[in-house]
Amino acid sequence: MAIFAVFMLTPIGGSFAMSFTDITSRDLQSPLAVDFVGLDQYASLLTDRRFLTSLSVTGLFVVIGIPVTIITALALAVGLNTGRGRIVTVLRVGYYAPAVTSIVAVSVAWKYILQPDGLLNATLGVFGIPGVNWLNDPVWALPSLIMLAVWRNVGTLMVIFLAGLQSIPRDLLEAATVDGAGAWRRFYSITLPMLRPTILLGAVLISVGYLQFFEEAFVMTGGGPLDRTLSVAFYTYQQFGVGQYGRASAASYILFLLVALLSLLQFRLLRTKE
């Protein structure tokens, strides 16, 4: 508790207090001289075009990335759960490997893959498909980062879903088969309802990460082009970088509120009904 109080509660309390002041990097030598401005920092953020852009970018990242990641991970988990043999073990390791790889290293590798003369455009050229300037095109920059995030995080959810699938009693599935239920009917009526707690866990975990996405944009696009990959976390980082500590703290707590609201919504939608 002492370690938690010193290294977690104290910084959290300090940053929360800073969000109600006009503290900047110039005030570090005399922090008691800063002025209390109430909710002015929050109000100014809600009228800041770049911050509103970062909210929309983060929202798109979450709205598109979470369903694609969950559906892909669930499909992989179902496939691996029904498979047999050594190849299944190899595939499990292969799908999970990106999750334990450094996000910076992965982002650098994908940056080279997505360059105009990179591997992806070269592969498309083999099939006669014109390449795209993935990271510098305002239309394709954000989808490129979403594609990377899904590729990297699908393995984590796959492992969680696989554990949930293996906990479902086989006698329920066998009884449904005897009653004449097909594969889709068993999945929809038995597997999916019994996976609700597992899907909730995976959705909350992945949502927290997607709402705070930063490294991908920092390494691959720098927030561009035209702020089309500027996330709330990236915006907050930039405000700290220019010494606007009060403004950056307020942006951080708006992001915290978004995480809490999305988690609450997911609990209400996915919680197991008695």
C-alpha cells in the first residue's frame, strides 16, 4: 500500500490537481505561484480543433479496431479449438508471437512494409494492383495503423477466447448435436452465450489499449498526415512536450473518462444475465 501510494496515488493526485491550474514548464521553479483556473483547461480543450480531431481519430480507431480484432480472434480461437495435432500448437505460437514483440520494433518494421516501395505495394504489383502511399495518404493512414493494431493484438484475445472455449462443457455441445443442432446453431445458442464473460474481459482489455494508442502513430506517422492519425494520447504527449502541463493533464483525464465510460458500456452490454 505504501509503494502504491507513493508511486501511483501521489502522481495521480498531483496530475489531477494540475488539470485545474495554468501550470506550464516555466512554473516548475515556483509551483506555488500558479493560478487556479477551475474548469478552464477542460473548456478550452473542447474548443480546440486539434483536440477534437484527436477525439474523432481515437473514436474511429476504437469503433473499427475493436470489432475487427474480436471477430478475428474469435474465428481463430474456434478454428484452433477444433483442430488437432502439432500444427495447432505451431499456429497458436505464431498468432501470439506479435503480442510479445516490442511495439516500437513492430512499428518500425511495418513502416518499411507500408512505404511506397515497400513489401505490401510490391506484392500488390505482382497481381496488377496499383500501390498506395499508405502512411502519407489521409485516407489510408489511419486504416494502416488499425491494421497493425489488429495484427498485433489478435493473438492476445485469441488465447483468452481459446481458454474460454475449452471451459465450455463438451456434454452440452454433444447433447445439442444429438438433438440435431448444426455447427452454426451450436455456436450461436451455446458457445457464444457461454463466452460472454470471456468476450467482456477481452473487449475491456483491448478497449483500454486502443483508446490509449500512441506508439504506432508516434513511430510511423508522427500524427500526420493532416492530423489524421493524431490520437488523444499523442495530443497529450505533444502538450507535455511544449510545457503545457495543465492542459496536458486535463486531456489525460478526459481520456480516462472515455476509458471508464466505454468499459461501463461494455459491462452493461456483455455482462452475463442471471
